[in-house]
Amino acid sequence: MKKITFVISLIFIFSFNAYAYKLTWDLAKDERIEMVKTAGVKYYVNAKLSRIYEERNIIDLTCSEKSDKLNRVHGVFSIHEKNYGENVFKMINQFMVDFLVEPSGKFIVKKGDYMPNLRNIPSFPDKDVNVNDTWQANGEMVLDNFSRPFMLSFPVEYTFEKVIKDNEKDIAVINYYYSVNIDMSDTGYPADFPVRIAGENKGVIHWDITANKPKDIQDAYQIAFIFAAGGGTLTSAEFHMNIKTENSHYKNFTPKEKETAKEELQKELPDGVDADVDKRGLVVRMSDLLFDFDSYELRSDTREKLDQIAEAIKKKYPDREIIVEGHTDSKGEAAYNLSLSEKRAMKVSEYLKSKSGHDKFSYKGYGKNNPMADNTTAEGRKKNRRVEIIIKLN
């Protein structure tokens, strides 16, 4: 009986592993994929640890056009950082770019566009694959750390490890690896460029075979830049990162749905707090009367209002990205106003995050740079002194 069971098990395993799968990218028109890439970073200078921080890229890809051979996507790439010991991410920069994605996963990006800076990963062969199959495809990385952008191109090795079940969906587990080792000492690059770049990445992709989309990715990545320091000496800068990528899928709101969402949200907000809608999403607008003069500390009545706002967001938009923006009027020194707006936005973001069920919160201060009214009048300046809480819809 044991021998029969063993033979049956062998047949079952062989049959399961021999099943062929077609791995491909597929986005529905107007569908949005939100990819949250969070990295714990250790930065070394000359092999000595210099800084520990977190970096987060939130990538929103919305399919604007679709055919059998190409998906045209509109991409919004938001770059964030969080210093060691801080509670929320600060938004550093944001890029918008349109590009094409082939079903294989290859990106077609216009020359001169920096983002997406990591391209063609994962890519799939144009044929069915079985568990234990391997393949190779070209990957690209654009570095913008120097006086001009520089593209690295390298082969990526993939191994189809197994298929697992997750909520009745078939999920492919794919290991991948790439390395770079480029001697740039004799190629006529600008003086600030390194003389050598070396690094590697070991990653695991969970790919939703049922939906033809990425589920999540885990990477162990490190890269070193070697620079000529003069007199025959060399210096080094190294980044070691553990990166987790989590993906969510959304259907974008229509203009009519946005207006309805604004009206419904307004009913949940406390007095003195207004709901609006613009290209950023739903906007919850708070005046600076919620802060004492020249202060960024939250008052007790401010906390009460934020409790109501947090409850409304958690009830209606429990998994949406939240960006808190701080603004001032034009009176006073620009640098001081920028710092005050940033600190107020950070405090509000920290408080809302503490009341939320997720950590997709960030903040940014604009100082006087984004007025919504005329700064030459007292009424206009009053409107410009504000904190805005943006609930991303599209």
C-alpha cells in the first residue's frame, strides 16, 4: 500500500509541475495599479555606516489605452523618505510620465524620461512556461544621482519556482537575480561620475496568474559607487536595501463619482472643515485657526476635529493613500514659512496615521508657493494659511 501511495504521489507531483502557464501583463482600461515600494536603507561611506533611513516610492499606473499588443499607461511616481525614528514619510518629489507596457513586461519609454527608473522587471517569455523553467530577459535602471542621467543595462535571470494558492487564485513564485559590474574609468564620462559601479539584486516575485498582474515583490538589493578622489585614492558610497513591494488595484473615479464622494464626505466632517475635489483627489481643507499663532503643535480642539476626520477616512477610504500638505501666506521669510508649513503638515499626518489602519501617509510643506487666494488682501491670506488632507482617488 505504501508503494502505491508513493507512486500516486509521484504522478501527482509530476502532473502538477508539468502544467504550462502563460505569464503576461494585462491591465484593463482605466484600471489603476498602486505599487508601494518600501525600502529599509543602510548607506555606507568608505565602508562605514553613515545613515539609516527608509525610502518609499509609490507608483500609480493607470491604463489609458489598451490593445492586444500594448498597454499605454499614465504613471505617477512619488518619491518619499523617512529618517530613522520618524513616524511618517516626507514627499520629496513627484514625476508624471506616459509610456507603453508590452504583455511580456517590456517597457517602452520616451528618450529623456527619467521614470520609471527600473524597467522591464519582471519580463516573461513569449511562450508557456512550466514550474522549474528558467529564462533570461534584459533589465534597465536609470540613475539620476549625477550631473546627467545614466542607464545601466543588464541580463536578469528568472526561475519559475512553484505555484501557490491565495484566495482561490493561482500565484506564481518566481525568483530572479541580476548583477552589474561596470568599469567606467576610461569612457569619458563627466568628472562627477564613478569609475566603477557594482551591485546585485536577489528578488522573489509573487505573480497573480489569474489576473495577470503583480501581487507583491521582495528584494535584497545593494549597489556600490567607486569614485576617484585624486592622488590615486578611491572613495566609495554603498546602498544596502531590503525592499518590499505591495500592490493594490483600483478602478478610477469618474468626475460625477468624485462630486458624489465630496458631498458624502462633507456630511462626515466637523464644522469649519471643508471637502473639495480636484485633480489630486478628495481634499479636506483645514484653516490655520486650528493652530496657535506661529505654532505647529496640535491643540486639543484640533485633535477633536482630526478624530472626526480620521473616522470619516477610515470608514469610507480605509486603504487609500493620504497626503497632507501645509501652506502659508506670503508674509514673513520664505524659508521660515516653508518650515512651518512642513511641520504643521507632518503633525497632522502623524496624528491621522495613529488613528488609521495603514501607513500610506505622507506630508509635504509648500510655504507660500501654492496660494489659493490673493495674498495682497487679509481675506486672501487667511484662506492661504491652511492644511489640506488629500485622499487619492485616481
